[in-house]
Amino acid sequence: MGLIHFFRTPGASATAANTLLQQAREKVSADIQAIDSEFCFNIKSADNLTTKETSVLSWLLSETFEPNQFSPKSFLKVDDGRTLVEVGPRLNFSTAWSTNAVSVCKALDSKVSNGSNAHDAILYTVTLHLTSASSPSSCHLCTTA
């Protein structure tokens, strides 16, 4: 099947986003005007998920009191004045959170299983959209080698 993505917003509290914004202005560029965020849940499954399994994953990963802030589509819109930065573990790296999430899915009889069986996992990253006054290329956050 490959990767299935779910998104939950926000990826950082208002306080954390403001702290990150101040640090980004000091260390990266004073032109950064705003930071928006979301969690991206990357689910690797050996097989297609059934409607029931998708529903269970949605229930597990969404916030109980804010189900409208969870979606299979990103909440963040990219335009000319924004830079996208994704922060998190590599997709081939298993974290404690991933191991626990997969264990819960196994207990619920889902096809999402532990890496030792089908090399499947659930990982999450935080996606940040930085809005700057200048062009995105002038905000040197990522470089390619």
C-alpha cells in the first residue's frame, strides 16, 4: 500500500508557536512574520486499509473534542510567501511513540503492524509553514547538498 497521511492542526500550542516564531526571527531571519503548524501522521501499511480500520485510526489520532481539526488533507496552504519545514524522525526510524501506536493498532486487530512483522509503522512529524516578508528563497532554512 505505501504511506497514508492524516493531518491534525495545530501542531504546536499558541505559546509554543510564539516562542518558535521569536527564535526563528532571531536565528534564521527577521523577515519571518508568522508560523502555522500541523501534525502529519505517516502510516505505513502492507495492505489497503478497510473503512473500519481507517475509522479506527482516525479515532485514535484525532482530538476527542476537536474532530474537525483532523483530516486526510493538509490544513496548511502553500503560497509564494511561505516556506515549508517538516520536523520529525526519518520514516525508516521507529520511535517509542510509533511502537506504542502500532501496539494499540495490533490490539484493535488492525493491519498496521510492528516493523518486525511487515516493516510497517506509524510516525508523526510536525509541519511548519513560515510566512516571510521576503521571497521564500531568502529565508535560508533548508539547504540541499
